[in-house]
Amino acid sequence: MKSDKKIVLSESEIPRQWYNIQADMPCKLEPPLHPTTKRPVTPEDLSPIFPLELIKQEASVERWIDIPQEIIDKYRIWRPTPVIRAYELEKALDTPAKIYYKYEGASPAGSHKANTSVPQAYYNKTAGIKRLATETGAGQWGSALSLACSFYDMECTVYMVKISYNQKPYRRSFMQIYGAEVIASPSDRTQAGRDMLALDPDSLGSLGLAISEAVEDASSRPDTNYALGSVLNHVILHQTVIGLETQKQLEKVGEYPDVVVGCCGGGSNFAGLAFPFLKDKFTGTNIRAVAVEPTACPTLTRGVFAYDYGDLGKLTPITKMYTLGHNFMPPGIHAGGLRYHGESPLVSQLYHNGFIEAQAYHQTEVFEAAVLFAKSEGIIPAPESSHAIKGAIVEALKAKEEGRSKTILFCLSGHGHFDMTAYDNYISGKMEVPGDEQPLQANMISLPEI
Amino acid sequence: MKSDKKIVLSESEIPRQWYNIQADMPCKLEPPLHPTTKRPVTPEDLSPIFPLELIKQEASVERWIDIPQEIIDKYRIWRPTPVIRAYELEKALDTPAKIYYKYEGASPAGSHKANTSVPQAYYNKTAGIKRLATETGAGQWGSALSLACSFYDMECTVYMVKISYNQKPYRRSFMQIYGAEVIASPSDRTQAGRDMLALDPDSLGSLGLAISEAVEDASSRPDTNYALGSVLNHVILHQTVIGLETQKQLEKVGEYPDVVVGCCGGGSNFAGLAFPFLKDKFTGTNIRAVAVEPTACPTLTRGVFAYDYGDLGKLTPITKMYTLGHNFMPPGIHAGGLRYHGESPLVSQLYHNGFIEAQAYHQTEVFEAAVLFAKSEGIIPAPESSHAIKGAIVEALKAKEEGRSKTILFCLSGHGHFDMTAYDNYISGKMEVPGDEQPLQANMISLPEI
């Protein structure tokens, strides 16, 4: 008889601390710079939009950071999440490799984003903040923050990129069920929004502009702070709960991965799974970590490692990261959550130092992998997460070719229940078939002078 | 410290047998009758559309029926499902009652329906059948059968009521991802469909007609059988895996429910949870079982116990059940899965004999319960399942009023990710506010003469 398909933990095994890779990484991060003065950002610079605890976490070099009981109490609504042995996918691929995936789509918000939205809401609540403002593109982050705010009885305002607001009305409803206020961006609620509307009343918005609106909203009201769903150090810190749980789970079945795979946009689910394993790699363990991105937005595989702005409006700190240029406009692929010009500074630094590998795939091959996964394993994956599936399948087929076993672990960061338009497009053969890779726009001239 | 929120089982604790209530119920079922001869249906009558094993299960009076290992192997993709203590809902209601729910929305198809679609596909596959035909209204059943057919590498054709096909394109895509063929009904693929189109080319279809199309399709091809998602004895048999798991889970925490609540359309998730507990009730245990239905389709609360057809076209056997008349047309409420004129004969008989209670609620109060649940427990429930939530809340508030504790158990049969239009309607205040109950149509004259 086969071993169990799902490796589960009890709630008492939810990690009590997050892992902070800044304590162990051999090369330290370069400091984030103020967008106008270009001097290192101080805690005071950040205090108008973030609570003190998160500012401290952002800069901390403590290895382990305690998770407050109040957060554990909410985590256990869906955590621990299962690690699942992909027996059916292995069979479909006829591979000698063992494939495991950590499934984060079991959270009520449908993705790993709730791992950080809950702590962010909690720390803001305890700091006396009554309301959070944020932006959302694809909708996963807005959903997760709406959920967290409903848990802690806070108000939540989500600036949703107008094209998504119009095209994904169900995502909007999803957030509204939790009581969030969802505003199409550009809006007349902020100066940034009004400026854009004056310029182009029909503007469909962009993530960069929505960030500017949310930051402006948060800065202008003392009861309101801002929350970001990826990229930042404290966000990635919270996501390490994914990898820490996974380590316990694999240990239970006597396994250790040869390779860890995650999709990579801002970097938070990839880092959340991989960083606890990189801790082992720093001390000599032989393990590969592979970040998978879309060819349409190839930040790691074709970007440069440089100081750049996080948003179009140049309101955010300048950070050292892999970037395609802050005014890079990626094509409108369906994996909206991976359409970001930059990359988390932590992931960037570790990639730069050779601890992480990166691969890029076209969306048609990614959807092919997604459909094979759905038919064999049952779960319909989010387009973003399907990049990790594709990466895992490539590894599994390599193992088959080489005729040797291998243990592959990937993060299935979310389900695809709100991405049916994308699947429809793929199934009906209307998805753009990739030709040669698009030449990247020559944005690098826009990098700030430091 | 509180006890765990989720009571989980290991895969080795998945039940190895289904429970057949026909062995224990004090009053036996009246036999189903052939729709034209009006004589008791024989196995031969059913063999053109069902495999022998399912026909045997339909009539069996064996108490326990073994679950084949091949079905367990698929069940474990999502089973055992968790029993969850609704701490957050209890707090929101400020009730002394303990509320537990069995969450069946964790299946890849998103509802309990996969518990029977998998065995149905399996038994058909082992009988040499290559293809299954079925109908779907709201889409939950079509999704579950599509999933099961993809697991066993079978073809699947789903006749989807045209109004749903047009209004719920995402449900259609969901089935297509698993490889199913989805056809708007009425279609030109069957005589029943062509007849309707000749009569009314713009017909938006009905569940009754879609059943007729699927049955005709299955009868006319030797490689094809028919599958039904509720009502029948073998369907309810498969669903008892819900209640059997729940009993083990509650036992682990030393609990036994005072009342078991489920939503009731055809009756399968209610029966699946409640029947293993009714076994105890037959031998004197004091437990209440409450079936919750919409006031718009009040089969148990306002129907009659009589022989009636299962479909509009009078192709299905005549069964003794609670019915509103086979030509009853319920209003277009959002809980499409509960819009059925009849009720499972097993549930009907047990209700008739006083072992089951029934309640009916308006959809606005049901959605109010759903939103409260989502905000507190996180999960956005299906409109159908929300009837069970409403029923549980009523019990919890009664306990509060009486100032005494009580253990309430309900089945959360599915998530609401494909029901955002309904939620949108509710949130924006556009959902019809209930006035007095609609007078039922005078359909009873259509009951067949036996």
C-alpha cells in the first residue's frame, strides 16, 4: 500500500516563529534609499504608513521572530496546510521522480497571501490603526487583506486597477463579501488619481498608479495605514511559515527535497517556501531553489541588478533589486500576479549571489502544465502558481530522461477559481501562441542615479 | 488554550464501508414504479443506463457496503475532510452553543458531489462503459462528474440548462478544464432537445428537460451510461462517508451532536451527514435531524407525500416522495441546487415517519447568514450550503435565548466561488426582499394515477 497522499500536521505544530533569512545570508542587503533624498530610509520615513512592529521586522537581523498567539489563532482557521504527494501527476508523467507540493490555496482567500495579510492587520490593529489601504491587480492580495481586516474588525479600502475592476467583477464581489470597500483606480479619491483622470478620463489604470493612490490615502489619514502583499522583507518573513511547516511535514515521511520550485513575481511565495531550506544550503546542504517567472516579465532572467523605484510614481523607497525598469509595461498575460517590474530585494540578492536559479516560461506551456495538473491531481491552479507546476514538471521529465529518482517540492500558491476567463482562452485555442521572445523595452535608462 | 479548531483524520481513517440506512429504517421504502407500466421497476429496466453494481446498491438492504480500494485511492485526494469548530461564528452570535461544521467544499470539485461522482465513474468504468452523460443546473454536479471522469480517463458529456450555460460561463469552463463536453440544453443532439427547439427555438431549458436529454443520450449508445447527482438511494449511500467520518471526528473530542443540520434539495448532503446519526436514533439516542430548504421550493414543508415523476418528461421511474408536483416551476432563486420539485425517497420516508424535521427560509435571510459566516469563519459558502448555516444559526440563537449549551453540527457542502453574481445581488441590495410566501402552483392535479 502506498504512503498517504497528504502529509498533515496538527494545529499544535503550526510554527511559533517566523524565519528571518537576514540573520544567515552571507551577503547583506544594500539599504533602501529615500525616493527623493536618496539617503538610507529611516524608521521615521516609514512610520506614516507602517506600524512600528512591521518597520522593526523589515530591518531586523534576528534569526527567529515570535508569532503572537493572536495571529496563530487566525492562522489555524486554515493552517497547517497540507503537503501533497502528486502520485497522479507522477503517473501521468511516467517519471521516477517523487513530486510533493505544498498547497496554500486552502486558505479562505484562496492563496498564500493570507499568511501575511493576517499579521499585517494584527500589528496595525494593536498599533491603534482602524483602517488599511492597499492596491490589487489580479485580486489575490486584495482578497487576502479584506479577509484579514474582517477577522480583526478593521476597515479595508482596496484600489483595484480599473481594467481588473471591469474584467474581474467576481474578485470585486469576493472582497465586498468581507466588507471591503473596492475602488476602481484611477479614482477621484486621491491627487494621484485625479491627475491621471485629468490627463486621460478613460485610463484603465496600472498597478503602479494604484500603489500611489493607496499610499497617498494612507499618508493622508492618521487612522489609516498602508499594506503591501509582496516584495518587502517583513512580507517574506511572514511567508516563511510555508517552508517551516513543509520541513516538518517532509521530515515525517523521511524526505528531503533535491529541488524546491516556486513561481516568482514579487517573490513572496517562492521565498516563503525556499528560505527555510536555503538556511540549510548556507551550511552546505546540497539543495537547489528554482524561481519560475513568465517570459513576458522576466525580471530575474533578463533584468539587471540595480537600485530602482518600486512604483511608477516614484513614491516608494529605491531598493537594490533585479528590475526591468520601473516603467516597464509587461504584456497583459493572465498571470497578473507575476506582472511586476521588480523583485524582492532578498530574492534578488540571493539570486545575485548564486543561491537561487531562475527559469522563464511562456504562458501557453504554463497553461498546458496547469490542465495536466488539474486532470490528474484534481485541483485547478491559479495561473501564477502554474508556473511552479511547469517548473516541477520540467524537473520531473529531466529525472526521467536521466533515469534517476529525485525529490521535487513546489509551492501551489493558490487555486484558479477566479481565472476561468484565462482557462477559457487557453482551451478555446485563443491564447497567444508564443513566437520569439519579445525584445525588452529599453527602460534601463530610467534607473535612478544614485 | 482552546481545543483545535479543525478536527482532522488520517487517510487510514477514511471509512472502508458506506452505511445503508435501508437495513435499519423502521418503515421500508415503497417500490419505484415504471413510468409507463406503473409496475415495480426491475433491474432490467435500469440496465440500459446504470451498471449492475449501482443497480444492486439501489435496492440493497445490506447494512454495510464495502468501498473498493480504487475508490479510496481517489477519495484520499481530498478526504478525510475536516470537521471545524466554528469558534468565530459562536463569538459573533454570542451563543453558549458549540457549533461544528463538516466542510465538504475542500474537494477539487468544490462540493460533496465528488463523493458519489467518483464511485459512479468507477463502477461504470469497471463495467466497460467509456462515457457518461448527465445534466447540470447550478453546475456543482456537472463539475463533480467531470472531475471523476478525468480521474478514470472516461468521456463525459454534460447537458447544462441553457440559462445556466449562458449565465455561468465560468462553471462551463471549470468542467471543460477536466475535459468534459458541455452542451447547452435544449440541444439538437437528442429528440427531446429537438422537439423543444421546434416548439421554441429560444427556449432557455430546464433541469427536467436536461435530464431527459442525458437519459436519451445514455439509452441510445451502448458505450454510454447515465449518472445522477442526488435523490437516488445509491447516491445517498455514497454520501454517508460524510457522516461516518464526522462521527469518528466528534468522538475524538468527546462530542455528540444534539442536532444535525443540512440543506436539502434532492437530499444527498443532508442524508450523507445525518443518516449515520439516525442509525443511533433508531435505537433510542436523542438526536434531532433538521433539513433546511428554501421557501421558494418548500418540498418537505409544503409538499405532499405521494408517487410522482422525477422529471418533466416523465421518463424516470415514479417514486413515493415529498413533491410539489413534477411540473412545479420554482422561482429563479440563487440556490439553484435546491430548485427541485421532489425529494429523495429515503429522506421523504424518514420525514414522513417523524425521524427528520424540516425548516424553510427566504433567500435574503439565508444570504445574511452566509455573509456573517464568511466574515467570521472566512469561508465563502455556496448559496445552497448557506441554508444549513441559517438553520444552525437559528438553533444557536435558540440556545442563547434558553441560556443553555447545545452541540450543533451542520454540513457545509460547498464553497461559493462560482456564485459571486448572487452575492453581488445581495450586497448591492438588489436581491428580492421576501414578502408573504408565494402561493404554490396548483400542480398536484398532475400527480400520476397509480
